[in-house]
Amino acid sequence: MDNTDELKFQDFGTASNLLSFDQDAQTVAVSDSLASLSEEEDVKLDLNEDEEGLENSKLLGEAPTGGFWTFDYYQSFFNVETVQVMDRLKGSVMPIPGRNFVKHYLRNKPDLYGPFWICVTLVFSVAISGNLSTFLSQFGDQTYHYRPQFHRVTIAAIVIFMYASLVPLCAWGFLTWRGGAEGQMGCYTFLETVCVYGYSLFIFIPTSLLWIIPLEWLRWLLILVSTVVSGSVLVFTFLPVVRDHTRLTATTTLLTILVLHSLLAIGCKMYFFHTAVHMAAPATTPMPMMTTQVTQAH
Amino acid sequence: MAEADGSSRAFLGLSDVSISADIPVEGDISMPPTSSSKDDGFSTLDEPVKDTVLRDLKAVGNKFVHVLYPKKSKALLRDWDLWGPLLLCVTLALLLQGGSVDSKDDGGPQFAEVFVIIWFGSLIITLNSKLLGGTISFFQSLCVLGYCIMPLTVAMVVCRIVLLGGSGTVSFVVRLVVVCASFGWSTFASTAFLADSQPQNRKALVVYPVFLFYFVIGWMILTFAPAQ
């Protein structure tokens, strides 16, 4: 008698109900029943790609050959061509709302060439432009003695490389933890996050060169434009990942990313491009003291 | 007896020979003199020090000439040495000293900073080129990058001479022209050697860091401000 109960037709519900119940489930597409559900097809496609992303993140990257102590492991991160790098640079300065930088440009082939050399170039361009702007702002001053200010290179290098490595680490860690905790689609791999951040810093290179022009309103306008552009690249990249979090978490995450980015821009501008007013003031005050000391000695 | 004949047939030729003490054996067991010159590694111990030093100096000088007239040549790549880069690096770092006297923070690069930039810069560019799949070896690349600093060192010498005559606008323009010309020469000379080792679709990826490296060195030379 029990067998007849088991043989009765059991209603498992439609595929859409099952899908909403457990989004990580593997689905076999049966075209006639799912043809009408075009939205969920897109969801399934994203799932497949992100499942690959999950597997890759477990393998610490793109299944590179050998362990991390071999040369081949790192060679797999430099597997790009000139054309691809140019494409990614273009994508970082022209953010389009639908286009996710990671999905559209990186396509599971993140590289370390771009982020590394963009950071190096940014270090030198900020230091050199800062030096030039200090020189130009005191051009007419006869008492000014030009100094190369080489220590700025060291400071710029520390700040920029720490930003480009620690902030992606925190972002990746946070998003992976949240994604894992809620059982939803996973985040990008660590390398992809570093890649996005590195390429998003590219717009600051021409901005820092334009900062030489000694007009304050122009400098602030440039900060605004460049932060908006590179911030939107980051936002469009991380939007699909935080979309499934609660609204508060999503907005907080995106806002934090934007705030850190603009802090970097403003900090660079304030430190490297401060105007002559600050430098002239301490130089003039010791001089009267010295003359009074000389007169007292006599 | 038949077996003895069979076995002795194998040693037929030897049966007539008897080795006895009264047959003189003569010959010469010393090594022929011609073989020692094939093996340079052993024979250079006996040559005078002057020869050794002159041979190395000639090799270094030969490479300097190759940098002056950069044409594709395998000699610089095959016999790499790092004496030339060391000499150039030390010369450049010494010439960049003696800048602004009150250079606690705001001065030019210190001796160690120049050294670090040149050697770490060359190292990173070499690693970059190897990671991108270049066929040039590690030390060959260091050798090429180091030797191609020579035009910039010459420019530094010229700049210091020009600065002896004053540091006005004219001297600045002259120094700018000299540094730009030598920077272009350095980049051109090193890419003539390095770019060939890369596949076509990645040449620009390898040339750009070299460009940046010599640009930074040129910037350090141009902004050298003497003590007043």
C-alpha cells in the first residue's frame, strides 16, 4: 500500500519556483518550457559565468600552471597583447552604464601588466607634475631656489601602491565574505579586483598632468571629473555583485568605494600641488629672528 | 692440442711478440704544446694581469661603441658583462651629488636613490620582458639596459659643464635640448636590442617601460640644481 503513494504523481512546482528557491542549482534548459522566461535565462547565464568565477576563485586565479613559486604562475598573469591593453585602457576612461568592466573587457583574463605599470606611471607623473607646479607658482620670486623634491617620489609610490593593493584586498574580502554568507553568486577573483582598480587609476595620469595649470577652480573641476569617471567604472563593475545584498549594505559598499577613491584624488592634489602660500610663510618668519640675534650678538 | 691451436689462433698476431726487458721502449709522454691554447680558462692564470685587464676593458669599450652606433649585433647580447653598467651608474650617481646644499628633504636624489632606481628599474623591466615571453636572457637584458645609460651620462657631464657658466634660461634651454637628445638616443639604442626578442603583438608593451625608465633618469639629470 505504501508503494502506491510513492508511485503517485508528485508535483515539484515549475522550474521558476525551484530556481528562485535555490539559485545555485544546475538547470537543464528545456527550450519550449523556458522560452517565455527570457529574464530568467539571463539570470541563468550570469549564474553559469559566476559559477566559473567561483571555481576560479577557489583555484586562486585562472588555473595557472604550477605553484606560486614557479615562474610560469606569474607568466600567466602577463598573457596580454598590446591591443588588449589598449582596449582595457579605453574602457576605463569611458564607462558605459550597461558594461561591466570585468565581464566585458577582462573576460576571465585579468592581467597584472596594466595595473602595475599604470601605478608606476602615476607615481612619477604625480611627483613630476607636483614639482613642476611648485616651480611655476614661484616663477617670479627671486628668492626661490629650485629644488627637485625627490622625496615626493617615495611618498607617492608608497601611497599609490598601498591603495592599489590594499583596497582591492579589502573589497574582495568583504564581497566574498558577504557573498559566501548569503549563499548567493560569488564575487570576482582577487586578481580581477586588482585589475579593475588598477585600470580605473589610469584617468588620474592625464589629470595629474593637467593639474600643472595653476588655476584652482580648474584643479577642483578636474578632480570632480576624474573621480566621477573612475568611480563610475568601479560602481558599474561592483553593482551586479551587490545587487542581491540588502539595500543598506549595497549603498554603503558602493559609497565606501567612491569615498576612498575621491580621498586618494583629493589627497594627491592637496599634498603634491599645494600652492606657494604655504611654502613662503615659514621661510619669511625665521629671517627676522635671525637678524635680531645677529644684532644682539654685536 | 686442437683446442690449444683454436685458442691460440685468436691471438695469432701476438704469439711472435715477446715482451722482455731488453727491447727498448721509447716515446714522448709530454703533452703537445698546441693543446693548451684551446683551453682559455686554464691558461689565463699565467698571463700578466695587464693582459687580463686590457681584455676586459676592450670588451667593455667594444660595447660602448655598439651603443654609440646602435645596429643589430649579437656581440653585445652574447658576451654580456655588468662592468659597464656599474661604471656608468656610479659615475651618474656621483655627478648627481653636490646639489642644493640645504637639501635636507627637498633636494635631489641621494646616491642610494639613484642606484636603487637604476638597478631596480632595470630589474623590473627585465622581469617584465621575461614575463611577457621574451627570448632574451636575464643578464643580457640587464647588460643592455645598463650600457644604454651611456648617452644620459654624457648628457649629465655636458649639463654640469653648462651649469658652470651660470643657470639662466639659456643654459636651461641648452640642457633641455641635450637631455632630450640623449634620452631619445638611449631609448632608441636599447629598443634596437630588446624589441627584437618579443613577438610582434607585444613590442609596445615592452618598449613603454624602457621609455619610462630613461625618461625618469633624464628628468633627474635635467632638474639637477647646483648649490648656489
